[in-house]
Amino acid sequence: MAEHVIIGAGSIGTNVARLLVERGDRVRIVTRSGSGPEHPLIERVAADASDPSRMTRLSHGAKVIYHCANPPSYTMWERLLPPLQTAVIAAAKANDAVLALTGSLYAYGPQPGGRMNERTPMAATGRKGRLRKRMWEQALAAGIRTVEVRGSDYIGKDAVGIYSMLIAPALAKGRAAWITGHLDMPHTFTFNGDMAKALVTLAQDERAWGRAWHVPSPPAVTVREFARRCAVAAGRPPITLIQLPRLAMRAAGLVVPIAREVAEMDYQWYAPFHMDATETADTFGLAATDLDTAIRDQVGAIRGEHADGGQRSNT
């Protein structure tokens, strides 16, 4: 019987699974395809996690359910995320399990000075931010033991974000990268290994339940500085960054749905974006992985280090 059930096998779900099995816990990973890391203590199940009855059965006997699933495109959020949230809440309630939610900063919306801490009120005005807010309120109102762990844009092996989508292709091919954001605004990046560690730690500490916490993350850096450090870590020459005019994505959004969804969140990239996790760090003794260490984990594919696992961080 699995002590921990993980929904999703992306970079967060995979890191959570690895942390748990390293200490000897049994894990069940639920995805539509049955994917996930191979390990004797990991059972991979192909199932629709948005089916409450199926999720309740698959979570029988679990101490913790980790919701680490996220649709691959913004355009799918409104359709796919609410049923997933309803199903995992039902499973947690039926099995008296703790529900640990992988959260983001979207629910806050734009904040003065771009600064957010664990006590910042949720004031989102965009669709995706309001959706995140509703889902967290739904979990709080369900009468279960739950915690939401919020991070900023992920970096680290297999993380999906500005590096994987924009910087890595430019580094690999030695070409310029078009950036949909201001190149010189400070921005917080969260190491996906630190998100996993925070999820595992807070899910099992009753002091965390019933509220949201932030993942301790390195100090904010500009996109220009982040790209420079990526090039250094990859052993490649610096790439040219071209700042895309803000109106360009908004204009494209008039006819391209994904461009519209990206433009809705562009306040995160055209103004300072600072996530403070001081309360989480002080309460639970967690610390951020050094930014350059996280970047080395991210760029390992370009350096050829992830193929044999020889250089990969196990954080």
C-alpha cells in the first residue's frame, strides 16, 4: 500500500517522488499515461486523476496526496484544473489524507513594488489568477488537512519556463533569444528541487496546514543576468537577448489564444517580481538552493551531463 500518492510526473512530481523513496517511503504516481520515474518503491498508475471515484480508490491508505499536475498550456486551465482539484479534495476527505497543493503566485495579482510574502492577500484580477484563488479557497472550505506551497518560475532539470522555452534553444543553436519581458527587471526564480522539498516537509508538519507558504528561493535577478549565468554554466558564449515589445504579444492575443493567455500574466516580467519566503524559512528551517547550483542542474542537458546522470543534483 502506497503511503504517498502523487498526481503528475512533471519536474515537481518526479522530484517529490524521489525525495520520498530516498527515505524508504512507498509512492504511487498517477498520470494519464502511467509515466514517472522507475524505482522499486514507485508504482506508476495510468488513470484520469479528475475522476473522484478513481482517485479515492487509488488514494486508499495514503497519508498524503500531492497535487503536482499542471496542464501543458494556459488554454487548458479553465477546463482541466477545476475537475482535478475537486477530485483530489474528494480523495483526501474520503481517506483522511493530507492534501499538499503545488501553488503559484498567480492568485496575488500585480502587487505594489512587485513584492509578495506569505501574508500578501490574494487580489488577482486575471482569469488564471482568479482560478487559482478559487481553487485554494475550495480546498480550505473542504474540511480537510491541506497546505498550498507557492513558488515562482521554476528552474532546474526538466523545469518548464523561460529557460526551457526561450534561453535553452538559443544557447544550443548559438542564436539570439526573443524575450517576452523587460530584460532588466528583477525576478524571483524557484528551484524545482526546493519546491519538492517544501511540499514534502510542510505536508507532514501540522503547523503548515490550513494556509499557504512560499518556497525559499534565491534573491531575484534580472533576465539578462539569469541568461548570462546560464551561458556560463553551459560553457557557451553569451547569447543576444532581444526584448519583445509588450504590445506585440497583446496584439497577437487578439487572434492567438495562447498569446492572449501569456499577455494576461506579463506584469510578472515587465516589472519587479519579488517573492519573500522568510516566514517559511524561519518556521520550517528550509533554505534556498544557490541560484548557480540550480542553473547548473537546469543546463546539464546542454553540457551532456544528464544523459548518464553523472552530474545531476539529487536535491
